[in-house]
Amino acid sequence: MNESNESNEFHETLDTLRARCAASSGFGVGRDWRELGLALRAAALPGPHYLPLHAEALDALLQASANDGLLGIEDFAATAQSAFIVKDWACVEAFTDVLLQNRHTAGSMLADALVWRAAVHQSRDDFDEAERLLGKAVAVLPDNPIALHKLALCIKEQARFDEAEALLRRALKLDPDSAAAQFDLSELEIRAERFADGWPRYEARVAFDEQPGNAQAVLSKIAPHWQGEPLTGKTLVVYGEQGHGDCLWAVRFLPLLAERARREGARVIFGHDGPLRHLFERMLPAGITLETGLDTQPDFHCGLMSLPLRLGIVDSAGWGRAYLTADAARTAVWRERVAQARGRKRAVGIVWNGNPAHVRDIRRSVPVDQLAPLLTVPGLVWFALSPGRGETVAHWQARGIDIVDPTVQFDAGFDDVAALMANLDLVVTIDSGPAHLAGALGVPTCLLIDHVSAWFWGNRQRVTPWYDAVELFRQPSIGAWAPALSAVRERLEALVSRGT
């Protein structure tokens, strides 16, 4: 029987179980839901692509519990794990309560329950309790690489980077093939500017990028991943990967790749089709063309974020200059719009929150009610740079704050954002795509970053080697935005008083 037939039969089994649960009533219905939940868990592999199946599995197990009660402690563990995967923290808390109070919960099941419960506390920024629970999990199973890995991440979120690195190395001794631990260790190394160690390990991310239909999955079937070997007479496709910020950061390396391709007589295609496309097209060096589909059969493929490794970038010095430009015609249009809105005031763009689906969005975003120290600086007109925040902007306007929501005029997406930024005196933003865009354009920027933040911003207090135009304003402790906001206010007051 081939894999396709097995998959079809399995989905038919799921459909049969779903129908049985929908039709069943009375005693025993919980058993039907339990069987469906466990079958769905078996079908749901790791990764975001399978989150809907995990969510359905959790719902089925909760239905089983609500009807006849779950049949054993293993079922409580299965439900807690499903809730952990979909981040239903209230459910995790309820079911780990049962597990942690049951004297029969021991060994790996106890360690798992402690790990899941720790995640509940981390979601509340209660890192002391999370660390205590994870420490207990490691004590229960000292040679469990997963418990060590989770403890390392908890400690990393407290900016205790050396301790976190030591734990990750312990975990990797126990499980050298853990792509997740390799990836997390690489970010600590890159953050510390140990690029020769970090870039090779950062390649572990490819293991997470195998979802059907994405660039890596498609290209890996038709051409090998470029390992840096000679390209003489070959065609290399470089594709955009991860988020907008990652792509904006990494395109700076394309000119260096183009130089190598010219020396070796190679052809380079940049595969990209998204909202950043026109920005990137304007900066592409001679010898690199952009394709929005798989028009050219490549000999090799490579993700943008692999270029520092393949090109031997082991020093961040000299990479901070601007490398993107806004569209000239759109810049002229936005010059008039900004002039009409600003009068004699200074024009400042603002981004205070990002995509809520981002894994760090809760920590990287500034709560609306804490922004008053910035918005009340006299002599400024604000421009909200993120679409979909109209209600908040209207609330501020009603309170007398001089702020404009220009996003309804973003007909060309990031191209309009870039053109608007090019006409601003300053941008104030959190750690999201607009921060990288402003830095790449060379627009003066105050970047508000959480206590740990992404590896791009390193461990330095106020500067980043990657963007000369960006100043860093970092939380001194987890969740402490007030000191960072106070420092940005001083920067804004200086902008108004000096007229620069």
C-alpha cells in the first residue's frame, strides 16, 4: 500500500469518528470523543501547519471529559499537552492541576506536566515560578534534553545568556540532533557576535521549514541546498524566508553575492513575491534578477538568511549603512501630505504593536496606556504606520493628541510606508518589520525593545552594528517599558528643541 492510500484511509477513519461523535448520545459518548481526540493527536505533527488538528484534538478530549470523564491519567496528560500546543493556558492549568496532585504521576509524565505548567507562568511573565517548576522537571529527569531545553529558554528570557547557553549545550550532549536546541543556541551565539559559531548552527532552522508548498519544501525537491561550493556555470535561486524583518535585514548581502557570481560566471535569481517586492527590485545589483514564480530551473537553492554563512560574514562592522530607497514618485506625494499635516511641527512615525500571531508580540509590543509620555511631547505630529489601528488613533485624537492615520492611503503597502518614512524626522517603533525598514532606509529611528528581544539587536545598550540610523532603547527588566519610554521622550524633546 502506498503512502497516498494510507493517508486517504486515515482521513476516512477520522471522518468516520467525527460522524460517530456527531451522532452519538447517552452513555459512552465520551469514549467516542476520546477515540477521536487520540486519533487526531496521532495525525497532528509538530509545526504551525498542524495547529488546527491539535485544536480539534483538544476539543474532542474536552468533550470526552465533559461527557463521561476521561478514562485514565494518560488522558489527562494528552489533554494537557494538546492545550499546551495550542496555548490554551487556562486548560493547561486545569489539567496539570490534576496531574500534579495525583500521586501516580511520576517519571516522564510528571516532568512533562511541570514543563507545561511552567509555560502557563511564562505566559504571565512569572519567570520565578516558571524557573522553579522547570528546575523540578530537570530534577525528576536530569537526563531529559527537553526539560533542559525549556529551562534554558526560561533563563534566556531573563537575559541570563551564559546560563542559558550552558544548559543548551547540556541538552545537545544528550540529543545532538535536536534542531530546536541547535537553533536556539545559534541565536545566543549570533547575539554575542560569535558569528563563526552561530551561522552554521543557525542552519538548523531548515528543519522547521518543510511545510508543504513553501519555498524550501518546493526547491529542495528539484535542487540541492547551496553549501557555498563554486557556482561556475551554475544557477542559484535565493529565496526570501521567515518574516518581513528577516528579509529586510538579509537583502543587504545580495550585492556581495552578485560580486561572487560575476567572478565565477554564475547566474543568481532572487525568488520573491510579496509586499516587499518593489523595494527589493530597486536595490537588486546587476546580475541578479527577481522572479515571482519558479520560472528558472536552478542548480542550487539558498535561503536569504543563509547568505552570511555562505559568504563568510564573520564581522558586523561596516554593515550599518542604508541600502534601500523609497520610490521617488511616491516620496514626492508623501512629502506634500506630510507637509500639510505637520505645519511647523516635527513629524514622527510610530509603531507600538505588531502582528499578534508573532511568538514575541506580547513582550515586544508597548501597551497603549503606557504611551502617554511620548504622545504628550509638544511640537510633534504623529503618523501611525501600522494599518488596522484606527480605533486607537481616533481615541487619541479625541484626547487632543495630534496624530494622523495615513494607512488608508497605503495603496502600495510597504512602498508607501517607505515613502512616508523618507519624509519623517524620526520613527519610533517596536521590534517589527518597520524597524528594519526604517534602518535599511537610513531614517533616524528610536527602537523600543523588550528586555531580551531578537538577536538582531545584540546585547549592546544603545547601538546596533546593523543599522547606523537606529538607536536602541531597551527595557532594563522584563515588562519595564517606563524607563525606555522616558529615554525616548528625552530624544523627542531634543528633536523639537534643536530642530534636528
